[in-house]
Amino acid sequence: MKFNNEATIRFKSKSVNEYFARNAIAAFIMQLNPTIEQMNDVKTAVSEAVTNCKVHAYDSEDDYIEIFCGIEGEKLHIKVSDSGKGIADIEKAMQPFYTTCPEDERSGMGFTVMETFMDSLHVENNTPKGTVVYMTKIFGNSGK
Amino acid sequence: MKFNNEATIRFKSKSVNEYFARNAIAAFIMQLNPTIEQMNDVKTAVSEAVTNCKVHAYDSEDDYIEIFCGIEGEKLHIKVSDSGKGIADIEKAMQPFYTTCPEDERSGMGFTVMETFMDSLHVENNTPKGTVVYMTKIFGNSGK
Amino acid sequence: MNIDFLIKRDVLIIYLSGELDEYNAASAKHRIDTALDKYSYKSAVFDLSNLAFMDSTGVGMFIGRYKKLSRQNKKVFIQNPCFQVEKILRMSGLYQIMPKIKNEVI
Amino acid sequence: MNIDFLIKRDVLIIYLSGELDEYNAASAKHRIDTALDKYSYKSAVFDLSNLAFMDSTGVGMFIGRYKKLSRQNKKVFIQNPCFQVEKILRMSGLYQIMPKIKNEVI
Ligand SMILES: Nc1ncnc2c1ncn2[C@@H]1O[C@H](COP(=O)(O)OP(=O)(O)O)[C@@H](O)[C@H]1O
Ligand SMILES: Nc1ncnc2c1ncn2[C@@H]1O[C@H](COP(=O)(O)OP(=O)(O)O)[C@@H](O)[C@H]1O
């Protein structure tokens, strides 16, 4: 795919980087002239995806999370990848309120938030291991 | 070197990414609890280094600029690299008011700003080609 | 993030400010639970006027406090969420267990 | 970034707002030069109250406008820079050719 602009951020799987990730992506999408709501939607979705890598994919804080962002016209593509444990049953994981960590007070709403706040969400296994989350959002009049 | 935390951002050599780069790094250094002045200093230095890659290193907007950020205690390490034209005489290039593009109204103050606003600045040739700018800033009481 | 507590008549008001994500949730949970056990009150209100951001980790944190308080038959409410926080509270259905109230009710 | 112009007695006041970096400099230069040629005035003032950020590309842009105006024997001043902008203007020595003035002077 040919993007008008693109950026990749790669950082350690530390909780403090959730703030970094959502605000770095926020700075990148400023060029799309987002409404405040669109901006919040993307920040929230990125925060969910990054938190999942930190909480579910890795046991250590020394692993890496990567986010690719590409702009194709009015469409924003975001890809969040980890090389951690992976998800055995993706369909099940994506159901609202489903969580494998209820004891940590996880709400099981992460994927549901990404799905609701973005225009599309797709989750895949990463190669050789881990998870990839693809999201898009349209910034013209045709988006959410 | 072992960093407490680190992040890398990689993006196209487009002017609009100057805003992205300085604000992404700003989001990363929030964990160092910067003063407003320290925050501005780092944003300005990053803006200078990225602008130099865009303006001097590359002719096209399809090339890549990379920034590595590492935190070592209270010390921030920043490395800005391009794989562009490189600098023939680095010492000369770093002199205040020296610019190879006076016709574009460049002030020749880019390196001087980086040097003044950060605690250290070091410029090297990149391999196989291009330029690497290393900067550090100390966020305790011992910094500028 | 900052957390402040105020008792007003029989109500414990919990003021959250900053951003509530996974980085902050564990410490927020701990500080809130300490206050919930320490003070005496009949119901609790989370005032979110100064909460600039939260994600679903925050929803989990609120559900946890709701469970704790409802075991003691105490009601919990939410007031003054900003636009981003309102959107995630509404979509998660949290208002069904922790109704949103107007400032004036208290 | 936004640029507004105001003529007050013999002075052209140029209000810059937003962030002045390499991304914005070319268009800023063009819009300012158009105004410098269009209006009649004896001196010019850049009002930077709403300029949130600038780097050395902005310094170059200011020097260019200074050169243009000094060829016509017009003086140029700067007023109301924020802290970040003040720091870069001061270290670059720009105030030696475009003195900083207080609002009240005009
Ligand atoms: N990056 C990931 N790596 C491994 N497992 C994941 C990842 N993301 C999500 N999961 C799994 O999917 C489940 C549902 O995720 P989500 O909807 O975000 O809810 P929550 O994070 O609250 O558990 C998680 O409990 C976890 O088992
Ligand atoms: N990344 C780079 N690649 C190639 N040349 C560079 C790079 N950075 C700086 N230079 C050279 O160094 C000179 C001085 O840079 P600087 O002090 O930033 O001033 P300016 O950008 O205003 O010219 C530039 O004019 C250019 O010739």
C-alpha cells in the first residue's frame, strides 16, 4: 500500500509508555485535522491496544511493542504488534466482557472499545509469534 | 548501554512530521517530570535536528528519519539519524550562522540551538551514509 | 494522577484528576480502597471533572470499587465526566450500576 | 499557522499564532511579504503573543523580513514572545536587529 505519510513507534512494554504511545499517535494524526472526538477515539483505541500488549502479551518490561501509522487519503491505518504470547481463540477474546484476567479487575472491554471507537478492527496472529491488531479510521465525512 | 526506558520513532522526511517528532518525544519525556523549560528545550532541539534531515539530508519526502530516545537515570539520550547526503566538514557545519542554504533564509543556528538547549551535542557520520546527531539532557539538578 | 477525598454530609466524594490508564490504575485502586475503608459515609460519588482521559482499564477499576461498596450496601455515583470519559463510561454500560448524577443532587 | 495584520497609526502589526517551524515558514514568509508590499506604514511590529513554538527556521524567517524592510528604511520590532520563543530569539541575537518592545510603546 502506498501511504501519503507514515510513522512507526517502537518502545518497551512498560506501563508508562501507554501515555507516550497514545500521545505520539495523537501528534501524528494532527495533520488529518481531526475533531476533538476523533482525536479522543484514536487515543483511546491506541491506549487499549498498547495496554493489551503490556498486560497480556508479555511478562517482562524489556520486550517491545510497535505501532505503525499510515495515512491513505482521509483514512488512517494503525497496526499494533507484539511478539508475545499470542491469542489462542481470537473470536472469543474479542467478545465484550471476555477477559482472561478478571482477578486483575480487567473489564474485558478493550477490543470492544477499539471496535466502537474506530471504523474497523481486525486481529491476527503475528509471525513467528504474538498478536497484530489492525485498525482504521476515516477522517472525512464518511467515517464514524 | 542499559536504559531504564527507550523508544524509537521512524517517519518520512516530510515537513509535517517536524510537529509529530517534537511532540512524540515530548510525550516520551513526561516520565522524567520535566520543567516547562526543559520540555521546551528538548522539543526545540528535536525540531532542529529533524528539520536538518528534511532540509539538508534528503531531496525526497520518501526517505526516513529515525529518533532513538533512551532514559538512563536522570539522563536523556537522543539520537537522530538520517541516511542522506552527510556532512563533509562537521566542525565547520556546527559553527554559529554557518549554513549551506542562505538563499532559503536558513539562519545557520540549528546546531547552535541544539548545543545551547541540551547538555551535550555530538555529530557523526552515519554508516553507510548520512548523519547522526547525539544529544543528552540531564533532568536532575545537575543539568542546565 | 491525583486523588482527593471530601466528606459532605453522608457522602464521600472522590475527586480524580489526570489520566486513568493501566499505568495509574493499581495505585488509584489502592488509594481509593484505603479511603473507602477509613471514612464513614453512606454513599460515594466519583467526581471526574478533572479526569482528562480514561480507557477500559479505568472501567475495570470503577467496577471493582462498585463491587466492594455494594457488598456494604453503599450506593456509588459518577458526576462531571468530560466528553472522552463520558463516551467510554456510556458505551461500557457503567452507568447502569453507577448512575450519573448532577452536581446539585448532593 | 494563522497570521493577522493590523494598521495602527503608521505601524503595521503582524500577529503570528500557532507554531513557526520549517513546515510553516515558507507560507508564513509569503503571506507576510504580500502584506508588507500591500500596506503603507513606517514601521512594523511582530506580535508573538499567540506563537506557541518556533525554532531556528523561524529566526531565518524573521531575518529575511528584517532585510526586506531595512532596504526600505523601515524599522521592525518584536513584542510579547512566550517563554520558549523568547529563549530562542535571545540566544540567536535577533533582538539586536529587531528590538523587543513593550506593548505600550506603540
Ligand atoms: N496482545 C495480546 N496478547 C495476548 N493476549 C491478548 C492480547 N490482547 C488481548 N488478549 C486477550 O484477549 C482478552 C480480551 O482482551 P480485551 O477485550 O482487551 O479485555 P481485557 O484487556 O480487559 O482482558 C484478554 O483478556 C487476553 O486474554
Ligand atoms: N542532517 C544533515 N545532513 C546533511 N547536512 C546537514 C545536516 N544537518 C546539518 N547539515 C549541514 O550543516 C549546516 C549547518 O546546520 P544548522 O546549524 O542546523 O543550520 P541551518 O539548518 O540553518 O543551515 C547546514 O547548512 C547543512 O549544510
